[in-house]
Amino acid sequence: MGKISGSQAIVKCLQEEGVKTIFGYPGGAVLDLFDALMDSEITNVLVRHEQGAVHAADGFARVSGEVGVALLTSGPGATNGVTGIATAYMDSIPLVILTGQVPRALIGNDAFQEVDIVGITRPCTKHNYLVNDVDDLVPTLREAFHIARTGRPGPVLVDLPKDLVATKLLYPEKTPIHISSYQPNFNPHPVQVEKACHRILQAKRPVLYVGGGVISANASEELTTLAEKLSIPVTMTLMGLGSYPGSHRLSMGMLGMHGTYTANMAVAECDLLIAVGARFDDRVTGKLSDFATKADIIHIDIDPTSISKNVKVDIPIVADCRNALTALNQWFAREKSFNPTEQAEKLAPWFAVIAGWTAKHPLGYRDDNQVIKPQYVIETLHRLTEGKAIITTEVGQNQMWAAQFHKFDYPRHFVTSGGLGTMGFGLPAAIGAQMAFPERTVIDIAGDGSIQMNIQELATARQFKCPVKIAILNNGYLGMVRQWQELFYNKRYASTVMNVVPDFVELAKAYGAVGLRATTRQEVEPVIREALATANVVIMDFRIEQEEGVYPMVPAGKATTEMLLV
Amino acid sequence: MKHTFSVLLQNKPGVLSRVTGLFSGRGFNIESLCVAETLDPKVSCLTVVSRGDEAIIEQINKQLNKLIDVIKVSEINSKEYVEREMVLIRVKAEASTRAEVLRVVDIFRGKVVDVSAKSYAIELTGSDSKIQAVIDILRPIGIKEIVRTGTIAMARANKNK
């Protein structure tokens, strides 16, 4: 085979990695690459802002389980992508971000559109590279995909100088990737598994606390088997929603700051907390010294740094969640003294306590005949889509109401910025999700504040025929911040009132999309039905109760049992 | 509690800033840091001295290991080890103190490496505590300038093997 250009080699390598869709925005430093892409089967989704490109690649990765790819130009193209990269990093989402760079001879000279993107993204990528030698180009890309998708997944950035991409090279044969300094521990240690299983058998009040790691390891089935065989109630983090069916009898819903009363009480009272693919985030634990004080803790995670970082763990298992859960399930299948029926009987008193909490303070809200309650909108969306739609969210009240009132029964159906809490994430993420699954219903649950952060992507959705549905819970406020001001700042609404908001129905029309509005409770269902029946992009503008709050709520720094209730 | 980590790294551009960025980003402390190539030019060895309780030291160890370019992390303090630091000290040496300075240099097995009418520059190697002792003794005489390399360390060979 003869020599090909660097850009052709990159395209070939992307195809070798199974990439069919990328998200990008062109510019001077990546002209060669975009040119080479024109001769391939790969579709570039032309976004309207680079932040949108990375969020869209992120949404694509979250729903498909594949590596998302974004292609950005040098300088401002790359820096615009940083928020997206940090978002993916915090939520452990596998991405490969390709950025153009000025020619090697100009690096360090403050050239036009030059920025040290490798330096800038070092703390918010799993790893990053500046390719300096044309012979390293293809091996580096292969390594980037390998690192992004294995171990604890994450974004990997590859910076590509313009002259290097234009250089001819011999395309290297694919060889197995071996990085001596990167060897994630996939398989659980049998001694730890044995210890954990014995401890589980002794527990009288066990709780499974599961996070996004279960979803990224595709371990939902194994988790469900374990929970059901052992009759262990399950609570999920925001990132873990859908890893265990939310409408199942063992589900206690989400825990933490806006978690259910039941879940937070159960964690406080349990004698064994089994954390799987979760990282004891401050939004989950509240005041650390009061978190799960009566419990021993088993922690399954692929990332050793997550273990005993915030909360001291008694039995750590460093492994891929699926392998670890499989090992646990196999142990119980072999163990002669274990009987699922006896186990269920043994834990019956614990379930009675849990049922008592749920009866006392179920998740709820005060409905109204006239005014639209946001929770009612979410419940209606859930009902009319039979819970099968892919839901993305922006950040704030919209996100928390979605997490609370949409019962996620399937993994990879809830796409939300958990760790970084990035407003403007939902719409581009929905486009990414829709590109991965063109036939499925994708709904972005948004607020009137955050939708405006990446509203320009409506044009992308239209151009690439992504009929995403945007449900704006419009209260005229930056609602979550307003809620904190209401509770902790004497209702002084500093900079949270948005007096000027676009007419979202007219805005939709301006983009060639469909705009619908509901101002009363009665209009909610017809609007949703019409939106779901429309093949185009639809904005639903729900004029909701303006000062509705998200409850339960654990004030920052308080113990999770100190909840403010409805 | 002071801890010394010996870290083997891929010898590539930017690797050092990954390590220092990790310390600053996570609020870990660096008391000293030394880095140079090993016998294998593709690998460099970094010695970093930090302080913290057990949980912090465990996190530092794990976080270092998590960096893709880190090959191996050893916590030197958990074993028998030797540690050395070199220091260059310019100390006032006028007629009344010249003899005293030379005596101190002799006692601590140092060397005079630069001489002027009013000062000596001294080279000295030793453990952190020895260096500190010399500084304490020379300070009243008048230290004009001091440059320290930071600690390097090596685990002792296993005597039974």
C-alpha cells in the first residue's frame, strides 16, 4: 500500500474504530481533515457552537455505549469545547476529541488561533496528546480510543498540528495495544468477593447504592439479579438512574440532596451499604460525618481512587462492576446455605420499616386544577411515552424533577450532566442521542434559563433531521438558584429573575421547528400528544407554577436525614 | 507526617506538569520534588516529598498511579531506605569567622567549592536532618544564599536475598 496523507489516515483510523458519526465545527487548522471526511462514510454533524459538538458526542456515547467523537479547530474552537470535555470527564463518559493545532513550527509563537489545549485540558481529560511525529499519529489515535473506553471511561483529547496532518505516511497495521503504565483491574479479587458475600449474608438491613458505573459497565442485568436474589433494596444516584428499574418494588428511587425520604432514611439506618459504581459525591452524602454511620461499607469500583476517598470503606473490590457483580452472583449460586426465600423472610422486618417511611413521606407534590405543576408535566411525559423515551435534561430544577418523577426502567435512557452540572447540556446531548437512535423518541427536559445556553443547536437539530422534543418548564426564573435564595437568602432574588425571555413558540418557528404552548393543566396532555406525533423538532413551552420548589431537599452541609419536605 | 514517593514515569514532554498539576489541583502539598532520567532514557524517576495523614497519602499514591504516564509508585517510607539531599550554601566568612566555618564544613564532611574575600560557598550532602543541622549552625554566622536540590531516595536492598 502506498502512502496516504495524515488526514486520510485519521479518517481511516476512525472507521477502523467503528465511528460512523462525529460532531464538529471546521476552521483553518482542520481544513485538511474535513476535506478527507468528505470522501468517507462518516457523517459530521455540523453544530452551531463547539460546546454543542462535545455535548452531542457525549449524549451519543451515553445512549449508545460507544466512544463519542468531536472534531474542533484550534484556538477558540478547542477552548469552546472545554466545558463539554469537563462535563464528560466528571461523568466518566468515553470521548475522543480531535483538535486542530497550528503547524509545529509555529507552536509556542502565539500564532493565530493558537492555544495550548493540551495544557488547558490536562486536569479535565483522562489523558491527552499532542502528536509531534507523523509515525505516532495512528498509534496515538488507537491508544486514545483504547484509553477512552476501558477502565473508568473518560474523554481523551488528541491535538493535531496542521502540517503533521498534511504529511504523507504509511498506514501502520493494527497491533494489540499494550500500555505498560495503564492496566485497569477488571477482575475482582476472589478473597474480597468471598468477604463481601459473607458480610452480605449477615446483614439485617442492607442497601444497594448504585451509580453510573453500573451503566457504563453494562451491568444492569447482573445488578437486578443480585438485588432480587438477595432481596436488597436499591437506591440510585442521579447518574445511576435506570441501572435498576425505577418502578420495581425494590427501588427506593434516588438518594441524596433531592433524593426520596425513603432512600435517605434507609441509607442512614442500614447496617450494610453496598456501593456499586458510585463515588460518594457530596450531593449524595450530605454531611460526611453523619453519612451511613451505622453501616459497614462494601465498595465495588473500577477506579481505586474512588475507594475511601470521601468515606472509609470496609470491603473494597476494585473491578469492572459487571465482573464483580457476576462474581457475587456466582458465589451465592454456589453457596449451599443460601436460600433466596429464607433471605427474603429474614429481611421482611427491614422492608416493613422501609414501607413505613414511604407511607409517611412518599415522593409527591401539591397538584393544582388550573396551574401547571412541573412534576405533572414530567409524569405525563412518562405516561405518554410509556417510559421508553430517551430523556436528556438541562441543569437545575428541571433536572431534579425529571430525576424524581420520571421512573427510569432502562439503562442509557437518562442523559444528564451529573458531576459538573452543565447548563446548556440537554439540547446538544439530545441531538447526539437522536443521531445514535434515529427511530427513538428523545426528549430534552429544560428550563427557560438553561435552554438559552445552547439554543443555537436548534439549527443543528433541524439540519440533521433530529426530531428532538424540548419540554421547557418555563417559570421565568433561574429556578434552582431562586429556590436557594427563597430558603437561605430571605427571598432576595438576586439576578435570578429573567424579565426578557424569548417567545419560545415563535423562536421554534423561526428555526423551522414547531412551537406549542400550554398555560393550564388541561393543555398539558394535548400538547405532549401533539409533540410526540410530530416528525419535526418541537418546543413545548409549559408555563408552570413560578415558585414551585424541588422537594425533598437536604440543605447543603446538613445530614441527609435533615430533609425539607413538601 | 512526611512521606517520600519514588515515581517512575514515561520520559515524555508534559509528564511532569501532569504530576504537579495533580498535586495543585487536589490540594496536596509538595515539600520537594526532583526528577531526572533513569538508565532507560524512556523512563524518568521522580522523587516527591509530601505531607499528610494516612488517607491523604493513600489518595496521593492512588492518584499518581491513575496517571496514564506513571509506570510505578513506591512509598519509600514504608521500607528501609536511604535519602540524600545536596545543598549549596554561601556563608559569610570574614577574618573572625573563617576558621569556624571551615571547622563546621569539616565536621559535616562538606566541601568548600567557591571562595571570596568575604564568603565561602559550601557543598554538602546528607539526609534532610543533617542539612537542617548545618543550616542551624551556620545561620548565626550569616548565610547569604542557599540552594537545595530536594530529596532523592532509594529503598535499601533486601538483605536476605
